Amino acid sequence: MFWNYVQTDKLYHDADTLDEAFTAANATLMGLAERLLGLMLDGIPNEVPAQLVITTDHGRLLLESERTVSAPHHFKPEGRAAFGAWASIPAQGFELGETYALLGRTTFGMTQDAAVMWGDQTFRTVTGATGREVCPHGGITPEEVLIPWAVYVRDLNFRLPSIEVAGKGEAEQPGIVVLRGINSTALPLKVSSTTGSLVALIGDLIGWTLPPHSATERQLTVTAWPKSETLGALYLKLGVQAGQGAVQYVDAQIALESEELYTPTASILDDLL
């Protein structure tokens, strides 16, 4: 699906000041973002992979520009560019001037030769009028010629965090379990589900958030430390999400130790023999 939105271009042309342009653009883009977010999260079924690609057909100078430069002879100015016929085009097809560059039509695939601004200025109008323009088109500044291409993936696959469960305690006595989560991604990850026999011991972890590029620890109190013979059967699986994306699952690494107060023998009379 393609969605072409032209309102953002028009509001820059209609603005009288830079602040007015930014205020109008921010309000417009926020409204557009909410509509796109609703489409991505609610309008497309969860089982359908979804990507949002944002780009533009051109940039603009995000400044107020003064009309201070006269266009070359036989060139018609249009903002920060001017078009016409260049009589003596050099072999390389362009010429760099002090305030603008001349571009030959054949070299750059145009129907006319062009003069384009280097800096922040704008060409005077056809009648020679000065003044200023808010966020004009044209020129060869990075804002104009570097076109954005942003891709947002709804169900992004991310590097799974490392989850460690450690601790040492006396069997059937209260103790502390240390839970450590290492998130090496640039995204905050949230625990959305917990399964496994260890849940009965440490409780539910739903809602636990791992900040990006971080190591997070939690200390959990258990009322009765497990016996050594049960440690091998303990396991914990966490479902984690980035935003509202698809759930991915990670198995925790468990390193629990149990100290027995006594070691049962075959007969309580053995020590008396």
C-alpha cells in the first residue's frame, strides 16, 4: 500500500515564519503518526508481517533564506535554483562559483541548464525583488539532496537477552534468589509471560522491563529453599517483547545451590555402631 501525503509540503510554503512552519509541521506529523500507528497495530492482522517505509521526494532548507543573489544572465530564478541556457559548458559539465554551481543539462539529465545555491541564500526574483523565504526548495545543501529512507518493522526480531537465576540457601529455609537480565540491544525489552517450575518458587515476572544496553538485577525472597535433589528439575522460560511486537522466548540459566542441614542415612543407628 502506498500513501502519498502532500500536506507537509504545502504548510511550509504557506508559513510566514520559521516558528509557524515548525509548529504546523509538528502538529501535522503527530496526527499522521497516530493514524499510521493505528494502521500498523490495529488495521493489519497480527499474523501478517508489517513494515512501514517513510521517505520523501525531496528535502528543503530548514531555515529562513534571504534573496540576495542575482541569477546568471538568461536564467529564470525559482527559489534557490535558476534555469536557462548556459552558452559555454565546460567538458566536465559543471562549474563551481562563489555562491552557486552551474550544472549542464546533458551531464545531469535535465531539460535545461541549472544554477543551484551552495549556502543559505536564495536567488532574487525575476523582477529583482529581495526579501526572504521560509524553508525554500532547491540548492545542493545536505538538507535538500539527502533523501531519508526509514523502515519500521512491527515484529522486529531482536537479540534475546541473557537471563540468569542464581543463589545459595539452606533447604526448606527462607532465602534470596538473584535474578539478572542482560539486554544488549538498543530496545527496551519487557517480560510478557513466564512458564516453568521455577515460577512457583520466585513468583510471576510479567511486566519486568530490561532497559536497552543494560544489566538489571532483582532480588527475590523465597519462603522455602528447594532441596538439592529437586534443583535439576527447575526451569524457567520467559516471553519478552520489544514494544508491541511479537513475543520471543528465552530460557533462563539456573545456578542454584542448596545446603542440607543434615544428610539422611540408611539408619539412624548407623552413627552408634
